[in-house]
Amino acid sequence: MKNGHINDNEIQEYVLNKANGTLSIVEHMNSCQSCRDKAEAYRLLFAEIETQKKPEFDFDLTALVLSRIAHKEPANTGTDSVIWIIILTGLASIGITGYLFGRYLVSVFAGISGITIWLVLTAAFALALLQASEMYRKYRKQMEALGFD
């Protein structure tokens, strides 16, 4: 048996779930009139709370929130033009290299066996496929987190 009174949290737990109460709390509740009175007060309070009507809004909260969200068109930050400049520079570099050194490229690849070329191409394709699947998996995870299943 407890020496002092049990606290309000333990009394509330006792009222809400008597079956899982500890033996010391149950013994104290049986022997202490003050704690039984508190428990009865909590029992009445909880019963009254259960009988109250659930609160409801008299307006459509979703429509109200959505109407206040300002829809802004994405600003052109210039990243599109930077991306196109990088792509065109890369293509120009490849084109210039092919034009200047095209006749030597055949001799560079002539010394490499066919199986080596296929192994390199297969590895490159496999890596590209893995990267694409990881990107798609990340995209799906983000869409699920936003609720767009």
C-alpha cells in the first residue's frame, strides 16, 4: 500500500482502465475515501465529456483554406536558360571533337576487342537503368508523402 495519496494521473488511469491498474493503486483506492471521492469526480467528468456533442464547423474549412492560398506562377529564375546553355555547349564540344578528330577515332577503337566494347556499353546501360529506377522510386515516395497515390 502507498504511504501518501496517489496523484491525479494515477487516479485518472484507474478510472479509465481499472483492469490494468497496479495492485498498490487498487489497494489504496479501496482504503482511502479522499482518493475514491476524486475518482468519482473524474468518473462523472469523463461521463459528461462523452455525452457532449462533437464540435463541428459551420463552414467548409477546406474551401476556406484553399481560397486563401495564393496561386503563383513559377517565376523564371533563369535556370532553364542555363540548362540549355550547358546542353548546347556539351553538344558543340562533342561535335567539334568529332569533326577535328573523327578520322582518328576509328584507330582508337580498332585496338579494342568487340567484347570489351559490349561490356562497357552494357555496364553504362545498367548504370543508367539503375539511376532511372532510383529516380522514379524517389519520385513515387515524394508523391505518396504528398498524398498523390
